[in-house]
Amino acid sequence: MAATDETVEPWEALLARGRADGRLVHETVVPPRPGRAVEIPAELHPEVRAALARVGIHALHAHQREALHAAIEGPIIVTTGTASGKSLCFNLPTLQQLHVDPRARALYLYPTKALAQDQARALAALRLPRLRPAIYDGDTPHGERSAIRRAANVVLTNPDMLHVGILPHHAAWGDFFANLAVVVIDEAHVYRGVFGSHVANVLRRLRRIAAAYGTEPRFLLASATVANPLELAQRLTGLEQIRLIAEDGAPASQRRIAMWNPPLLDETLGVRASALAEAADVFADLVAAGARTICFMKSRKGVEIIMRTASARLRQAGHDDLVDRIAPYRGGYTPAQRRELEQRLMRGELRGVVATDALELGIDIGDLDAAVCVTYPGTVASLRQMWGRAGRRGRGLAVYVAGEDALDQFFCRHPDEFLGRPVEAAILDHESEQIHAAHLLCAAHEGPLAPADAAVLGPSWRAHAERLVSAGLLVERRGRFQLRAPEEFPAARVPLRSSTTDVFSLVDVSSGEVIGTVDAARAFSTAHDGAIYLHMGRAYEVEQLDLHDRRALLRPFDGDWFTQPRRETMTAIERLLDRRETMGVTVSFGTVVVTDHVVGYQRKSLADHEPIDFHALDLPETAFTTQALWYELDGPVLGPDAMSDRLLGALHAAEHAQIAVLPLLAMCDRWDIGGLSTNAHPQTGRPTIFIYDGHPGGVGITRQGFRAFERLVRDAHRLIAECRCEHGC
């Protein structure tokens, strides 16, 4: 039953306290929106119509019917809001195809295993005799895989499994590819940056293999709102003619939006209370008041800290019974741990969950009342997706808890600008040299590369292939390119989401149990000797990071400190690609080699985050080549401070300010960007600021910054000019 105006919502007491103490800096109400319902088309197969009735669907939203009709003619991308029923937009045309053509097969791609599990449950609930869905991913038992290949007519998987477990073994999937009619790509906005550039190559390899078996499947994409949906769909699939479905016909709940700023602790320095502690308080208050709540935090460590703090707050308030009804959810958990959490969410056993963006996506976790986003998630699109999880029972609360970061504080000073910002464009570059070349090797393993492949792989594939011949990786025979070593399996060496396939196991030495994994790049900074590692809401101390056996040995920890790594970064210019003079500086774009070295860690008090001591570490350096912009300053620009001790601090501040605002130009996370500032770089000989793509090869993030450098500088200047600190941050 819908709430009435007299209803006292479970968040009213929290908001009243926020108004009283100044933490609540802005609030607004987004009114409900009526939907536009239409009849289920008569031409939909009778069995599909009956299945819809079984799950209580007796009418469609207008955009669902539009998608059904459009998908019969060709590829589509649907970009309606959160909880608008996008799944039916691709399920209906797929189910229609499977009932019209009994031999037809469909492939559903999801960025996470949880989403595939969720969709499999939704399909099974239809109880359609002709529908045979099955999940095929890394968790699928080997004994079941051949039966799935043979019998399933809807295979749900992820790009990683398609890349490494299906395409390289296409001969075993011959009947599937020979009848592949539909490819569904859900949550398409996730495929941006490095991950998206990889997936765009995987999808081209999929089209190539399907063509070899005589099929040309129809691509149906669904996405959260982005500024460039058609361009995203085209870049991902390589297809030109795609229909956009963007007019949302679903009803929307009323949503109260609250911007929450932790209190100032030191006005002179601009130091504020911890955003994580504030978020834990807000989360605990909402859960205690009876609101089903999800709290989003980008970092895995942040998720675990909020979870621990919220548990302590609930115990202090006498709500011990609620501690078992909240849980964290993030990457790095075992499949069994993830499944258990998802089941508890579905059954309504959990009152609250603290999650990374793994739950930002469209997994059905039941009706939620409130969604809390802790610090700016990097893009407006992400923020709206997170907030969209709240209010499925008629009304909802969406909270943004700001951090100390300059961009967070800028948004607190300009809430209307923050809330009114348009969503960003999703950037990917499937022809990024390092990525494209790696997938050409994978494609060559799946079948020799030939001139006809230009139609799918793009016109530049041959130039890349010839470079791979020069590198001794491919060999050309009569115009066709093959692997020099056919027995090799290149897909295994090409991770789609990480710069490395190298992972460390996390072993609890008190029980001998493997409790999770962490990739090597992250292990050096989070699972080094002496690190306090948080997992499933519990703290562990790392006894040893075993580099030889690729494992971290952990022991349960109940101390009152946490650890923070200290790293040293160096950049070396490898190749200059472009350069121009602007705003009194020389700004350049090219490739650089970034060397990163974790040299030690600091122990900090859990209570007040004050440093306790520092411990040195002996860990190997890591290095990668990526794209970067850099600019050099000379005497006239620097003025009398050219030789000042304050110069390095000023350069560092400028670097951080520009990194903070770059996501406003490019749809990326702050963590996709790195930077370095120096008052005398060995290659330029001058004070220089570098901003680089934080992934090997780069995908065009800093290229965007180079092109719009003037706007980048203006945005950063505005950010700093409004800073209220008396002596700098």
C-alpha cells in the first residue's frame, strides 16, 4: 500500500538531527512519476503471454513494447531508468525468437556472476517448457558443462568466461554457434575504460566466430543512462545501425535526496570528521529505524570499515539482534560466500548491506527504502544508479555522504549544480594498441586471421598483425596470420578487468581456510606483511605475504589500529604523440612508463586516525606503460616561488585538483587515473605535472584531458579558489 502524506518515514528522525547540527546541507524531493502502461501485443507467442500472467504481468510499460517491436527488426540499446523493467526489453524478443524457432539459441552477458544468477532465477520463474536457461561461468561444475553446451537454449555468462572459456573452445560449441540468434548485453554502461575496451574486442571475436558458423546474431543491449548510448553500443559491438529506446514508460517512486557533510573538526585546516564513520552512523540509524538500506562505498577496505563501525554502533545502542542482519558485499569473496549473501538478501533476512558497486547494478535484492552513497562515486551515472535502488515501495531516501575530497566539498557548496549535472559519456577504445594486439592473438588462436576479418575486426587489424609478426608471435602464410606457437593459449594471459592474471590466495592460518583472493597489484598495497586486512566485516593481520607461493597468511585481529601503505611513483616519458602551447605552459600527450613501489606502511589509530609508527617493507617494484598528459612550467609562470620550498606542495595540489575534476570530462573513476608532480623531472628538466591512465596501455581518459586541457584547468581553478582552508589543504 502506498504511503500517505501523514506517514512518518523511518528516516525522519535522522534528517531532523542532520538539520539541527548542520550535517544535512541540502535536501530536495523528486516527485513521483506516473507510468505509461500498454497492452501486451497480441502477436507475442501465447506461451510467453501465459508465462507473463503467471508472474503477475498483465500489461507492459510503453518502452518495453517499443523494444519488443524494434528488436524484431535489428539491434537495440535500451537506456531507461533504474527499476524500469529493462530486463523485459530483451527477454521478450528473446523468448519470442526461441518459441518461433525451436533450434534458436541465445547468449546473455552480464558483468558480474551475481547478475547472471539473478536473471537465471527470473527466467526460471516463468516456467516456460521450451525455455532451458543455464549459467556457464567459472563456478559451473565441470561435470555439468557438456550438458549445458548441448541442451541449454539460453546460456548466461560473463565476458571473462566468453573470452577464456567459450570462444577458444568454439569447436565444442559448434551447434550453439550455428544456431545463435540473440546476444544480450546487460548493464552496458559498465563496459567503459579498460574493461570496456577489452570487452569490445571480445564481442568482435564473438561476431567473427558466429559468422564462421553461418550466423549473425541480433545484439540487444541495456544500459543505465549515459550521454552517448548509441556511440557506446556501436563501439562495443562494432555494429553501425542500432536503434535507441530511451523514453521511460515506467512509474517512478517519490524520492527524498539528502546531502550530508561531516562536521568540521579544524576550521583552519579544513579537516572534517571521517566520511566512513558518518556513513556508518547514518547506515546504523536507518537500519535501527526499520529502513531496508543499502550503503555504497567504492573501496573494498571502506566497505569493511563501515561494516565494522556500524556493527559497533548498533551494539552500543542495544540493537545486538540487528548486527546479524547487516552484511558487507564486495569482490574478493569466495563463490559460496557471495551466493549465501545474495540468498539472504533475496529472502529478506538482511535489513542492511554495505557494498561496493558490485550491487550498484540491477540485481534484484528486494524492496529497499534507502540508498546511501559514501563520497562521490566518480560519475553522475553511477550515483543515479545507486540512488535508484531506493524507493521501490512508493517512497525512498537517497543520501550522499561527502568526504574531505575537494570535489565532494565543491558539490556540497553547489548542491544544485551537483544534482543537475548531466550524465557523462562512456569512453572506450577497442583499438588501444596493447589491448587490440592481445585480442588479435586470441582471435588467431580461434582461427587464422584473413582479409575478410576487416569487416568485424576493423581496418587496422592487419597493421597490428604485421607488428605481431615482427615480434615473433604471429606468422603469415599466403595472406593469413596464424600463431607461431599453435599450442599456446593466449586468452589465459589477457585479463579483462585487471592488469594481471596474477592473484594471491588469502589464507586464515587459524583455520587453514582460503577465505578469498586478491590480485597481485593490490596485494602489495593491501596484503603486505603487517597489513590489517578486512574481509567479510572481520579484521585480519597479515603475518606474511608469500611471493613464491602467491598467498597471504592472515590471522584474526582485534587491535585498535589500521594500516596505510606508503608508495613511491616514478614516470619516464616513452613517446611524445602530441604537444601544444596553451595558458602559458607546454602541454604534451604521449606514452609513459609508470613505476610503482610500496616502500612501507603506517599504523594509524582506529579511534582518531592519528599516526602510531612507520614500518619499512622490501617489496618488488611494478611497472606498466600507459597514456599520459603532462605539462611543464617555467620561471615566468612560477614567479617568485620558482625556487620556493612550497613549489612541490603547490604542484602536488594542482595535480590532485585536476585529477579530481577529470572524471567530470571523461566517464571514469578517480581510481582510473594516476598522477605525479615533480619540481625537476629528469627528462623535461623543469617542474612538471603528469596525469596518466591508471591501467596498462591506457584507453583515452587522459587524451580527453589533453584535448579539453583548458576546461580541466578552469574546473580545477574553481575548485581551489573556493577552498575555505586558511593555509591550504
